[in-house]
Amino acid sequence: MRIKYFSFIIIFISLLIGQSEATGILKGRVLDADNQLPLVGANITLKSTDIGSVSDEEGYFNINSIPMGDYTVTFSYMGYKTQNKADIWVRPNGYEFLNIELESHVIQINDILVQESYFERSMIKEYQVVSFNSDELRRYPGTGQEISRIINTLPSVASVGENRQDMMVRGGGPTENGFIIDNIPIPNVSHFQQADGRSNGPVGLINSDMIENLDFFSNGFSSKYGNKLSSFGDITYRSGNRDNIQGEGFVGVGGLGFLIEGPLSDRSTYIASYRMSYLDIIADAINASGGMPSYGDFQAKLEFKSDIYNTFSILIVNGGSLYDRDIDGAIDVGESDYGKLKNNQNTVGANYKHIWGNRAYTNTSISTSIKKSDAHFLNIRSGESVFNVIEDQDVKNLRQVTHLKLMPMTKIEFGFDAGVNETSYDYYRKLTNNESPANKIEFDKVVNTTNYAAFLTLKQNLFSRLIFSAGLRLDYNNYEKINLWSPRINLDYEIYKGKTNFIINAGLYNQNPPPIYIANETSNDLKSVSAYQHSLSLEHMVTPSTKLSFSAYQKKYTNSPILPGATLHNDPTFLFDELRMYNGIISSGSAISDGLEILIQKKKAENFYGLVGGSIFNSTFTDYNGIKRNRNHNYRYIFNIVGGYRPNTDWEISIRWSYFGGRPYTPINLNASLLADEQILHLEDFNEFRTPDYHSLFIHYEKRYNLKHSNLVLFFEVWNTYNRENIETYFYSRVNNNIGKIVYFSTIPVMGFGIEF
């Protein structure tokens, strides 16, 4: 391939140039977590060395001439909890900028031991959270640095395989998860978004090289996050280099691009990236279902600090994607339709952070998100249009969150959300051969919805062992015109010397009905979907760098969109799993999900790291006949092993092995399908059959070269190493008059590189 050829040229030239001196620098800033003011004189030390520094009057620190390597960096300050940051890569021609927030610690008379840990127990993030830094995101095997596939390795998250970006958290659907970046809501984090809410491609919108930190909440989340039922991802984009211009070029599994950053002035910085695909070149090699996907995206962050009290930032996240299936591609995979799905999405927002003295700070953001989607598919025999959707969406958001420290042991968090959503739909679906005219769906409508929310969370540290959090959220929208209350509570009790914690939480979560359902006038009086979740968890520090977690949970859904009854073509699916369009949808569906999860996390304090996670769960719903059915992604069990070994700074090898149960599906009535010339299901057995279990091995190897004026990271990956045929689902092929199957990726060797300069 051209990419491999180019990679070898780069390596050859690099070796001719020679290597640089093996020292680097480490920079960063240390802040008070409660008020965001700088901590002057904080101690920064590189563990197991005599290298260190202290922060200056604005909290900044700078350590020069550090021997190249991976370090654990310790941050300490009198009266504050010590924090360890593992796996910090110090290298020439580049540096890590560490933003560190230390939380105050009131020392009790009976406090005898402070347990060293690489995991935070904090009143700031009072709910259980799994966090990933930039280096952890970069090196995850078999993920292509895509945040959704990285999150899919957690026991609470079910994957649909490597073909798509969807996440199903604790038995939920792909539309139940929310994301914000720097306090700005991001409606969608995937390319190739379909009209039914699912993704249709392996590439995400978010460039993980821009990420400083990702906090993922799946075991309940704070009242400041709303309008989602299952999870929230809180992403922080890093600021640009404040001293020098720095850049990076990269080629990866699905695309190539560059990143550049640097100072605009003494108090302002920028960072920007652009990526584009070459997926259309390798579509056949990766079983891309007869389609030729392509994408491009641009992301940027500008930041200006007028003084230590005021920070203003601008965020841009722009992406476009095209999924193109021609007639030949459709015939190759047995599909009866061909066409294009085109998406363009753009979020532009600004955030203003103001520090109110030494007890409070506020983040206020305003943003607009625009999405344009055009799907047009035709029948390969007749050339008639069978499905056509044009969607134009314009969402404007205003959001404010204030953090206030009332007393050393008491904190509150409060604020509001306001959003205006204007979406226009031009929707057409052709009736199938034997379908009733009553099922005809064709409309051209504009939907205007307005949402307001206010939230408050009280956090109290009692007796130095118990962190108590109680939150309340109030949502109102102009469609239902009712108040939606969401109470939430979380108790985190330290059982033994900072090593063992017992956590209990419960909460109510609400999510608005999808605008596309509101647009169909045959679906009246739709309600927001509610989910009540409660859980019990136990966390134990096996070592300072190894944490064991165990959770038991239950989640109950009410007011879910569902069909009122069955017809020949309307299966009793749970519509929040897949936003199919039907006439007469009502809000009377119910569902329940319960399960057990175990997670072992090993931070890279030594030369290895890893994650082992598994879950046993059951996710069902009650259909219009009162029959309990499997939800679409009720895999029953999930197991993931992720591990890596890095003996030195020159090379690293890592693996991921994933296993999950078969996906529920409804068997196809082949004889009836042949007679009707379209797919007919055995609806009496809806989601009663299962595909074969999924399992796959991913291997990642990388080699690092430190050159005179740049750094080169070369990596090689193998996806689905032993070429397991994993089946996603089955379908009736009108082209071949048989039952076909959609499979996940076959074995894929992937080579790429990144050049840092």
C-alpha cells in the first residue's frame, strides 16, 4: 500500500538524520480543585529520582534536562491530598503539559495512615468514574484511538463490534449516552450517523490527540448532566503549547492528518487538527458491507487567560462523512437497495471561566450545533426511491455550572441548561409489497423544541470517611409542558484505611422523545423516557496502582416509545434500541436491566498495565402484548482483557481480547419471504434466537525513535488476529433469494505512524 511505502521512507530518512540527545522537559500547572486558583510552592517530584521542582506564583512549573523515559510524577502541598500521575512520557522535541488539581484535605486527629494511590477518591467527582489520559487513549490496542471503542472495553458497556461506534451502557440503547467537551454539549461523537440514531461506520468524530482527559460515568451521574439515561462522558481538550509551535503528522487505521499548536500571545494559545480518510481504499479488505465510507474533520481550541481569575476559550468540532453503496456493492453483499448517506455536523462554542475569590468558580458556555443529513436509497431492480430522509438540525445551548465551597467539608454545585432545537425533516419510506397503506410514512415538517433545566448538588464529607452527595435536577420542555424532577443520591463510605470503599447510589434520569418521532403527527402525546437506576458497589485497592471494583445494579425504564400492536411488518422492537419510523408510536413501553460487574484496573506504575472486566446482565422489555422480550443488545455476558508491557521507552506491546454473548435476533421465515419477495420474520420468536458468541484478539506493537528535530512513533496492529468469523446479524437477500449474514471485520493488519516536531 502507498501508506506502508511512505512509512518506510520516513523511517529511512529518520535513521539517516540520526538521534537526538535523550533528555526532555516536563511542564504544567498546579491548581486548587475547589476554586481553580494557582497553588504557589507546590512540590513536583519524579518518583524514584531526585528530580523535582516547585510551582511559581501562577502555579506553573518547568523541569528541564530530564532523562528520556516514563515517570510517575507526584504532586504534594501542605493541607492537600497528594496526587500521583503515572505513565508520563518525557521525550526530546516534545513535552507533556500537566494540569493538576489538588483537593484540600482536612486532617482529623484520628487519621493515622494516608494510603498512597494512583486513583482519586474525590468530592469533586463524587460518582464512580473511569478516567483516561491522552497516552492511555493513544495506545489502546484494537481501538484505532477511537474513544467509543476504548470505552467499550469497560464491563458496563456493550459493543456492537468494530464495524460501528455505538455504545450500549448497562443494557441501554445507542442514543442514551451524552458527551460534553469543555462544558459544551456535543450532540454526536460519531461519523456516519444514521437516521435511526445508530452509527454506520468504524470512525469517530473526536480526535483523541486533542484530549487531555476523559471522565466516563456509567454508575449514575451528577445532576449537572441531563437529558440522557445511561451514561455521560466529560471530555477536556488540552490547551495549546504556551511556549513554542509544535506539530504532529499521523497515519492510522482509518485516516491521516496533522495537529498543530502554539502560542498566539503571552496569554493565549491555539491547538487544531485536521483528519481525512482513506477507508474507501481498504473497504474491500475489511468487509465494509459493500459500502465505501469516507470522512473528514477539523477541530480546534483557542484559549485566552487575561489573568488568573478569567479564562476564555473557543471550541470548534466540525465533521463530514459519506457512506456510498453503489449497485455492484449492494449486489456483492446481497442487498436490494443502493444509495448514499451524507452527514455534515458542526459545533462552535465559547466557554468563560471566572474565579470568584477563594471559594468558588463558574463555567458559562454558549454554543450552536448544526447537522445536515441526507440519505437516499433506491431499489436495484426498479430504480425507484425506497428511502429518502433530509434532516436539518440547528441546536443552540446555554449552560452554566458554579462550584462553591461553603465549608472545608461542604460543597455545592449548581447551575442551569437552556437549549433550543429546530429540526426540519423531509421523510419518505416506500411501502413494501404487502404492506398496508396505513403504514405509509411521508412527511415534511419542522419541529421546534425548547428545553430548560436547573440543578443543584450538595456534597458533604462526614467523619472523614463518608462522602455524601444529594442532587436534584428539574427539566422542562415546551412539548410536554410539565416539570420533570430527577433526584439523585450517592454515598461513598471508606471501610478500611483508604483501601476499601462501599458505594451506594440511586437516581432518576429523563430523556426527551426523539424529534423525528415528534415530527410524525400520527404519534401523539409522546412523553420523555424515564429510567430509575440504583446500585451497590465495592472498591478495594489491591496495591496503590491496582483497583478492584464490583457492582450490582438495576435500571427500570418507563414511558418508552413503542408500537401499540403488531402487523405483518411491524415487529415489537424496543424503539430506543433503534429509532425505526412507524405510524402511531405511543409512550407506554417499559424495560428493565440488571446485572453484576467486575473490573480490575492496573495503572502503569511499573512497566506493565492492564484492565480486566466482565459483566453478567439481562436487559428485557415488555412488548404490546405484555410479553417479556430481549432488547437488541442483550448479550447476557461481556468479558475484556486489555494489557500492555513497556520495558523501556523504545518499544511497547499490548493486547486486547474481547468476548461477548450472541446478539438476539428474530429468525427469518424463508418460505414466506420468497413468496412475498421481501423479508418476513417469525415474529412469534422475536429476539429469541442468538448469533454465535463474539470473540476477537487485537495486538498492538509500537516502536519509538527520538530524532534530532522530531520524534517518530511507528506502530503495527493486527485486528481479529485469528480471523474469527463474527456474525452481527442475518437478513433476507432479495438479490440472491436466500438468508445472508452481516459479519464483523476479518483479520486486518494495520500500520501507521506519528511524527512529532
